[in-house]
Amino acid sequence: MRVNKDQFIEDFVNKLVSKRGKKIKEANLLDKYYALASLTRDYIAEYWVNTNERYLKDNKKQIYYFSMEFLIGKLLISNLMSLGIKEVCEDGLKDLGLDLNEIAEIEKEPGLGNGGLGRLAACFSDSMATLGIPGYGVGIRYKYGLFQQKIMEGYQEEFPDQWLKYENAWEIKRPSESVEVKFGGNVIITQKDNRLKFVHENYESILAVPYDIPIVGYKNNIVNTLRLLSAEVMDKEFDYYHFNKGEYTKAFEDKYNTEAISYVLYPDDSYEKGKILRLKQEYFLVSSGVQSIVESFKKSGKHLKEFYKYVSIHINDTHPALAIPELIRILIDEEGFGWDEAWKITKHTISYTNHTIMAEALEKWNVDMIKKFLPRIFMIIEEINERFCKELWNTKYNGDFDKISEMAIIADNQIKMAHLAIVGSHSINGVAKLHTEILKRKELKEFYNIYPEKFNNKTNGISHRRWLLKCNPKLASVISEYIGPSWIDSPESLMNLLEFKKDPCFKEKIYKIKQYNKNKFANMVKEKYSIEINPNSIFDIQAKRIHEYKRQVLNVFHIMHLYNKLLENPNLDIYPRTFIFAGKAAPGYYIAKETIKLINSLGKKINNDYRIKDKLKVLFIEDYNITLAELLMPAADVSEQISTTTKEASGTGNMKFMMNGAITIATLDGANIEIANEVGEDNIIIFGLKAKEVLEIYKNNTHNSIDIYNEDIRLKTVMDELINGFLPVSMDEFKGIYDSLLKDNDKYLVLKDFCDYVRAQEKIDKLYRNKSKWLEMSVTNIAYSGKFSSDKTIEEYAKEIWGAL
Ligand code: F58
């Protein structure tokens, strides 16, 4: 868009008055932020309206990406960049004595996600807008997000994330487009004109109120929409009778019970009530989403028979898989279709991405629960299941009861959502080559046997606009200085950097930028934690959800081992290292929470030990989110991607670190394999068991952790230190971790990979001392990172799954 500095200044000053009732002199930072964000939204509005109009006219396929998570990050700076007016605003604000970055910092980040799955949804939204694909995100507007993580006495404590405390400057509430979502009750079946009619009665209604957020395409005048739904009571805000009797809590009981649906992401579902809430959230999302899509499609005048030619609904993991029976319900009960046609339309409309092979993350719902809260949906799932089992019976598996019950959607009083998603969709994709292979050959083998054409791979990607252009502006600008700005539109041209990987002048610039980013991070640490870290040490970072399979404990063991070596010989020549951790543990996940305590206890001990002469530091940075990631990625020298091989579906942090020039230490897992294939073995540090070996160990149970513990004295020492008072905690504090590794035979093969990990880390120590070589590796990583742009991934989804390009 075009706006000059004078116009911007005038608009901004007027906005401060109209929006906040203040002149610059009286305005505080919050006033300035809201004025600027609101002005930016005004600038966006024209393109938003035009885009929607164009999409209606163009008759192109519309893509709806259903996801329980959207980790979009702060929007002010990225929106200004996408509009192409960041510099003008920066200059204009400077003339007014204001600093854009200081204003932007005050924005609250929407905590609408947990991990890679949620960030992927955000990168995909960004790419769809930039490629001009009519893509809509559909999610939930959790009032309190995931949770805010605070570290207290070394432990994670959870607090409500009050990101909506003031207002969300980007959203537009659209109450007139609200839809009713029905829970509970019963279904009456009648017969009319030779057809069965299903009438849902005595249900409880909840209103899904949409809030639309603009997703601004990069300098292309296109603005897509992220629609977030919020739960409200249908009519009665509170009960007058109880209120007048002074029973205020009772008076508002219904309201809070209803609104709780969109309060928090991932309520603890170790209890029945948490499970019910989670089920309600999932149905709330898909029912309101699908109803709105069908309504808006009908307005276009086309026949619903053609729905799937103009609409794709993509489900991000199985959480929105109830979209399948919901679409069938609408087509049959409300639009008068017969089963066969409703089934065909649905199957051709829906596609599904699998993000994990971890058994505990494969969703299953108790039959009684679905029957009670979603009676009509249950009937439809039953029908799908019956027809599917018949199909199996009539084809391959005639007589094979075991196989059929293993593959059934409903078995043992449970509904298997992955099976529903596979049967009811036309495409199932994994998120990296190895992951897809494991789905095809192992986890979902039986389904691959009968539906090979449905399975495909789409390796994840990241938005280079957020993960380079925005978060590392100095690096972005030096890249453009050397290879021109074309990489911004076609990230694969980052490859042109290879020409400069031996250019001392270019490498020095890359070095200085890394140092600048490290200093920036070190300043934050000093300010927030009063800990001094050495910007000349290696910044070695592991930032991701805390989970046993991601093996933060392996990282910790290596640090403890280094520490032990230094205690033995304080003059040992170890290149100074700062180990940085960040990530949240699921509130009910005991070992993950203990791991956080372990990292902090180790930090407490090491950071205060003068004997090791500041050679090691260990930090846990609290409340990992997109904003923190944007600070961490550019500051990293080493990227830790050390999951148990076969367990990390893809990983996307690996791509973000690489794009910012960090060197990866990794197992050959998920997308690490594809990264290694691109950069070559000289530019990544690989260690650990290969997929085949891991699968073999699991299959034949050939691993015995106690043997390794007894054989490797370094490991034995470190492990004993968990329970012998070495750390500043009670002796049994880390017994859970200790037992999981020895008594429970180390399910994630930490001990098995320890030795090779230490070797790989020694290699890093050596390599880093060779500055020229290190920088060459760093440049090579940046150069190949363009291959992992989500633009490329989205192009593949659009062509091969959605038929939209
Ligand atoms: C992640 N999954 C995968 N799930 O772990 C990662 O390998 C992959 O790169 C990424 O998806 C994108 O494909 C993930 O983030 C969750 O957060 C689950 C959500 C449901 C509860 C359990 C965690």
C-alpha cells in the first residue's frame, strides 16, 4: 500500500484522539500501541474487503483449515511489513519522538497454541495469504490461551494467560454471524415420504460467536481471514431469580459453564470433567465452522452436490475430525441428502494431517460420552463404522474378525478418531518423509494396504517472513545486500548465498550479526534474571515442548558430564558454553515437570560454582512463546534436535534455527533427515541410533538400560548424581526420572544414545574454534533453509491435496 510519512503522521495523531481520546503528550505506551494497531487495521480493511469480494467473484476453491491451535504471534510489525509500510511508520514515529519497536513490544501475544502443530497452522495461514489462496483458518478464541508459565523455586507453575485483558486490536466481532451448537438431548426418528427423519430434541444450545482476524499477504494486497469462535450463552445472561435472592454464583452458573468451552486450550483431561470439556471444544469448533461454511456456500447459488468442488476442509490432526459426521449430519438432516451422496461429498471435502505416532496422543473417545453429549453425531459415526466394517468384510478381510476389530472406528467402547479421519477423508498426510513412511509401513499399515492412494507426504515448512525477515532484520538485510531481495518472494534463491560461503568479508558480517543477536539476548537475560552470560560463549539452545521423547534429559546429562569433567580438572580446555532451555510441560505430565526442575536445579548449582570459571552456564527461560522464539532463533549457535529417532514427526524449530544460521546437532529423525540431505553431512552434526535400529530395539526388546548404566562410568556418575544429594534438592526429587531410565528400561533410549551424543558435542566444541569453518557451515545452512519455506509446502498441499492451484 502507499502512504507517505506526512500522511501517516496525520493519521496516527488523529487516531490517538479518536480511539484513545488523547494527544501525543498525554498518551502512554498502551494508547500509542492501540492507536497504531487500529490505524494499521484501517489500512488493512480496504484490502480485506476487496479480497473477500474477489474470492466471491473468482469462484475459486475455498480452503478451510480447522485447527484447535493457531500460534500466530504478535501482529503489529508483521502486518506493517506485509503492507510494505514499516519503514514509513518507523520514520513517522521517529519524527514524533516515538520508537516503533518499543510500541510493538507492548502487544500481547495470543497464546492460542501449544507447539509445532499450532505454529504450523499460523505459517500455513501466512503462506496461503501470500500465495493468494482463498484460505480461512478456523479455530477457537481461548480467553486464557494455553497457560502462562512461571518458574517458581525451579518448578513450572501455571497461570491464566490474560492476553485479552485489554482488547485484541486486530479482531472484528461478528455477532450477526453467530451459530447455534447443540449438545445433549435425544434424537427422535420418524418416517416421512419413505425417508427417515432425525429430529434432535431437548438439547442444550450454545452460541458460537465469530471473531475475524486479518491475515495479511506479503505485499500482494491480499488479506485472508482467521476466524476464531467464542462460546456465549444463547439468551439468558444470568438467572434473575437467584440474583435477586443474593445467590450471585448460582445466578451466573449457566453463563460460566457455557463460556468455559472457550476459556483454555487443553484443559487437564486426566479427569472426566476435563475430557467432557475437551470433547465439547472440539465439537463446538467443527459444528460452528461447518455450519457457517455450508451457509455461505448456499448463498453462492451453487448446488450442494458440488460442495467438494468448491470447498476443502483440512483437519489439523484428529482434533477436528468430528467435522466428518457433522458435515454428513447437515447434508442429511438439514439439506435432505441421502447417505451415499452425503458420504461422497464429505469424503471428497475433507483431508487430514497426522502429526504424531505417539500412542498417547492418538485420540480416543469413550462411546458413552459421545452418545450422551452428541447423540446424533454418535449415530452417524456408528453408521460410518458399520459400513466400513462391511466394506472390509466384503473385500480383503472376509472372516478376519481380529483385523476388522483392530481397524474398526468403534471398538472396546471407544471411538478411534484417527480411524474416523482416515475413513472419512480423501487424503492423509504425514509431515516429513520418515514420518509418512512410518505411518504407511507401521502405525497405519492396515489402512495404507486398503487405501494406498489416500496416503501422501507433505514435509512441514516455516514462514521465512516471520522466521528471518521479521525476527532477524540485520541478517535479512545483509542477505539482500549480497544476493538481492528476490529471496523474499522466492526463498529457494537463498541458495545464491553459497557463492559467498568462503567470502571472508561476508562471513565477518554474518559473525557480527550473530554476536549482535547474542548480545541482545544476553541483555534480556541480565535484565530479567540478573544472570550474566558470556556472549562469546557458544549459545546452545533447546527450545520446544518438554517431553520425554524430545530428550531434554539427554542434553542435561551431557551438561552434567561436562561439569563433572571440569570439577575434576578446572583447567580443562572446554570452549565456554551457555546452555539455554525453553518450553512448557503439559500440566499433568509429572516427568516433564520434573525435567524443568532438574534443569533449574542444575543451573542453580553450575551458575554459582566459581570453580568452573564461567565455562558453563545453564538457563531455563520461562514462558516459551513465539515472541521469545523470535529472540532465541537469531541468537543460537547450536540447535538441539535430539529426539529419539522415529518419535519426532517432523519438527519445525529445526528449520527456524537453521534459517538463522545455527548448526544443528541432531538424530536422523523427522525433518532432520531432510535438512541433513540438503546441507550435507559436513554441515550438520548427526549422532545416535538410526530409525531401523530403534524399530528393531522396540520390536525385539533388545535394550537393557541397566547394562549401559553399568558399563559407562560417565553415565553412571551422572545418573547417580540425580539421587545422591549432588544437586541442591531432596534426594528423591528426581527419582521419577531416574526410575524411568533404569526401572522402566529407558523407553526413549537416552542411555543408548548418550555416548554418541557426547562424541557429537565434542565435535561441536572443536568446530566452533575454527571460526572460518563454522561460519561457512552457518552460511550453508541459511542457504539451504529456503527449501523449508511453508510457501513451498502450501503449494504442494494446494496442488496435490486440495486441488486449489
Ligand atoms: C508437532 N505436534 C510434532 N502436537 O510434534 C512436530 O514433530 C511437528 O513438526 C509439528 O507437530 C507440526 O507438524 C504437536 O505440536 C501437539 O502439540 C499435541 C496437541 C494435542 C495434545 C498433545 C500435544
